[in-house]
Amino acid sequence: MACDIEIPGFLGAFLQDFPAPLSQESPLPWKTPGTILSHEEVEGELMELAMSFLGNRNAPPSLAAALTHEAISRLLQADLSEFRKLPKQEEEDDDKEEENAPVILLDAKNLALSFFNQLWEVSGQWQKQMPVTVQTLQRQWLVSIHAIRNTRRKMEDRHVFLPSFNQLFGLSDTVDRAYFAVFDGHGGVDAARYAAVHVHVNTAHQPELPTDPSGALKEAFQHTDKMFLLKAKREGLQSGTTGVCALIAGTTLHVAWLGDSQVILVQQGQVVKLMEPHRPEQQDEKARIEALGGFVSLMDCWRVNGTLAVSRAIGDVFQKPYVSGEADAASRELTGSEDYLLLACDGFFDVIPHQEVTSLVHSHLVKQQGSWLHVAEELVAAARERGSHDNITVMVVFLRDPQDLLESRAQEAGNSQAAVRSQGLPPGLSIPETSTP
């Protein structure tokens, strides 16, 4: 197996670059996520540090996930009280009674240092004896991702691709899982970054994940929203983010969304609509907002309370509860006949109709003779050419070999032309969009 060669080689190079654990005076090999973390944020933030660090060093994905999980597990089993930092209100008045239980805040820099040393220790042990589970062959996902700032001042989108979901969270059941997500921030990048770090962590820790994955995704969105609102109040943040994620668990696709980021499924060249994005002008959204005492008005576009152009999002602390943090979700069994998933923000879907996605992807594959690597880049370019000025993020997750898709489409085209000739039907009939049952 390729991993038999890759894993020892990676561990050897890593330990050669870092021959000893870091001291308090040593520079950290990664950027610390702020100065303080709540206890609930530790796992996600350190996981993000490790996965980015190991990925940049070209670690095999399954090894990066397993190393990260083991190091974090060891750290979280230790006493973290040495990292505790008192929040300002406690520093000023230790006897002040809080209405709610105080949030435990920890020193991010020292935590990150201790975590790196755990990672170093695990690497040394695994170099001598590698756990069998790390060397298990996994499905190789073909995923094309492209994201651009476009004409906006800042890039506020974030995306996540986790092919080794089970290894990252130490899940040992027989169901393979992979996670994909796109988050479209507004008013700053903090909320989108936060969602990209914590939604999958909160999903993995939902008790209903094995039995109700779509319900777990919904709960994860709402819990991440609650976590970010606490951080926003603590640090004076005002940003928000819409988002869409897909969890493939075994042969079932589960999707969840908040706001107007979207995911579509393409099956045998046809678009299958999986979801209805949340927009302020929708009757149900408008009614919900008005029932809470808010309003929806048409300015340059439909806006909640005359400000935000989204009706559901993580964050947006000053527009809660009108801008809801409650996601919707759906599930669909996969039969093996599906072509690909496409996840994207509104910077793409505002200018590219669903039905045009299939022709754009197909023409790219034809032009590139089945090469899929740059298909997302082609889709982003198409959106920009159509006049999108927003940040644009596109993720294409192939569920079949792109070469097989080309061959199938060629065969279908031949059969279709033969049917037209034999029945005398007019050519050029459009392919209908279908909805998920």
C-alpha cells in the first residue's frame, strides 16, 4: 500500500525537523487562534491548527486525522486548569455573582504549545509502532475546490473538506463518513471561520449522529451559533455567516443549510434539487420574522429590519432572533448512479441557474478529456463572467469517475438521437429538474 511508504516517511521528516518538544521560549510553528479560548472551543481550534499544519506538510489525510485525534484526546484528558485565564469581570470582582455559569477561558498560546508537544510525542511513538487503523485504505474522493475574493475588499468565504471524518473523531463503527461545507460570511470573516472550525466538531459530538445524521447536522449548526454568539459578545464581533454542508455516511447523503448557500446533486446528467435556500422575501421566513416583531423591506434587495439580506445565519448578534440560527436538513439514499455534488455560496448561484451547472461541468470535462481538477475554477470563472462581484466559492464532489460520466453522456446522447429519429420527435428537448422525495 502507498501509505506503508508515505506514513513512515512523513513521521521521519517531521521528527527530523522537530527533534525535541518545544520549550516555552520556542516559536510556535502555527498562528495561535487569538489570546483566549473557551473550554468548548479548544477541540475545534486545536484541530484546525493541526490539520492545517499537517496538511501543509503533505501528511496523508488519514494520518493527519488520526494524529490530530490522538493528540487532542490526550490533551483533553489532562487537567487544563493551569491554562485558565479569568475573564475581565472576574478579575475586577471575584465575588460578583453571575446570572449564568461563567465561561471558563483558557490561554490559547500555552494550550497550542502543549498541544504541539502532544502531537510530537504521538508521532514519536507511532514511528516505532503504527496503529493498524491508521493504515486502513480509505475511499479516494475526487473533489475540485476553487474560491476567489472577486471584486470585494475582503474574502469572507470559508470551506471545509474532511475525507477522514471517522479518523478525526475516533469513530470506530463500520459507516464511512466524509464531510464537505461552504460558509459565506458577511460583516467580517469571524463567523464564517468559526463555523468552518466548529460545525463538524459539534456534528461529531451529537449523540444522534449514528441514527439521525441530518438531525445531528441541524443541532450542530444551532449549537455553533450559540457558541459564536457568546464569543461575539465577549469580543465585540458583529459578523455572521450562511452555510451549507453535506455529510456522506455510508450510502446516504445528508445535507443541512442556513441561509442562501446551496448544494445540488446531479444524477445521470439531471439536477436533483435537495433544498430550498432561506431568503427574507419567502412567505414563511417573512411571517416568522414579523411574528417576532421584525420586518422585511425591499431596498436594493429584500432585507431583514432594513439591514441584512439574509434571514438565517450563524452570528449576527444584533439581529437575533429575527435572523435565525436554526438550520434545515434533508437526506437521500445514494444508488451509485449519482454524478456529483456541487456546494457553493450565493456569489455563484445568484448568477448561474441550477440547470446550467450540468452543461458547464460537461463541457469542461469534454474539453479536458475527463480531467476534473480545475472544474470548480471553470465554474467560478463562469460566475464572474456573468457579473458576480461577490466572493465566490465552489466545491464539486464527484460521486463517479469523471471519465465514466463522459462515456455515459456520450452513450445517452447517441441513444437519444436514435430515439428522435425513430419516433420523429423534435430535437432539443430540455432536461427537467427533479426534487428529492
